[in-house]
Amino acid sequence: MEGLDHRLRKTRLRWFGHEKRRNENSIIRRAIELDVRGRRPVGRPKKTSSKILEEDIRKLNTMEDMAEDRQQMRQLI
């Protein structure tokens, strides 16, 4: 039985693979790469989905380019 952390990581990386394989002009790709300007309120910095994804990639010792190859990602997850 897999733990909750592993299952969440697996789902996030699977979604990341879908995002990377999409056309560069798709709304999803443009929204993810959107650079939001402005300031955050004072307090603890929010953990963004991109930071969490970077942690997942680092934990599995993978590269973002690997998302293009579905079979390779399945073996890692």
C-alpha cells in the first residue's frame, strides 16, 4: 500500500507530464507560465505549485525533459 505523499506526488507528476506535452499555445500552458506582477501580503510565503513540483522532481532525481516520455515517467513513479 502506497502512502499518501507518494500518491499525491504521483498525481502531480502525471499532471505535469500532461502539461508539458500540450501545445505551447494552449490555455493551460500559458496559465502555468504566466508571470503575475505585484506584491504578496506580509507573512509566511505561500508554497506555490511550481515549488512543490520542483521538490517532487528533485526527490525522484528526474529532469523536466523526462515528462515528454510517458513510459520513462511511469517507471520512475
